[in-house]
Amino acid sequence: MSDPDQYTVETLSTNDNDHYTLGEIGSHQVVIAVLPDGEYGVSTAACAARDMLHSFPNIRFGLMVGIGGGIPMKQDIRLGDVVVSSCRGGHGGLVQYDFGKELQGQDFLQTVRLNQPPLILRTAVAGLQAQYEEGEV
């Protein structure tokens, strides 16, 4: 990312207490916010996203980046790996395990599904997957 000091935030939306880092990745201008120390979860992330969209109304895409919960096998995912989900069956590629049911002796029943990301992002993921399979990344 480029030098964040070259960007300044002139005005934030009223009541926006988030701290933002501004910069560029490739040819894209980016704004990054992190959740307050000690505050986690869906509602805190949703509030941060809401405030960001009010302070930066021209945001075209929002990406939620974080850590995944679960216990993968050692050969699957390691600390520092980047994991990108993909859509299957017309649904977004994420499963939110606090919205569902798990009954003893039965599989997890997902009760909420996320929407698919925009086509341009799904196409970009397909391109990255092809590069990975060809050993280019």
C-alpha cells in the first residue's frame, strides 16, 4: 500500500468515531478501518461499515477481512494464509455459524445465507483461482 500520509480525511460524518487509514493498492484507492480494541462481532463490524459508508459515500466495494473460526487440518490452512471464499449454489461463500442450528447427532443447519458478491468481484476471484492452479501465484 502506498504512503498513507499522502491522504487526509477532511470531514467525517457526524458521530463517526472510527479511525481510517487511506492509501492505494495498485490503481485502487482504499480506506481501511479496524474494530475498536476489545470489541468484536457482527454488530460492531456492521456499525463500522455503516459509519465508513456515511463518511465515504463513493465506496464502490466493501470487503470484510478478518480471521476465520474453526480448526482446520494442519496441511490445509496455516497462520498468515489468505483465504478467499467463492459462491456455490447461488449463495455467498461464507457461512455464519451464529445463525443456524446444530442439533446433537445432526449436521449444522444453516438458517441465514449471505448474498452473492457483485459479478465483477466473482470474476476476479475466478481469475485468481485460475492463476493459482497454473502456479502463477
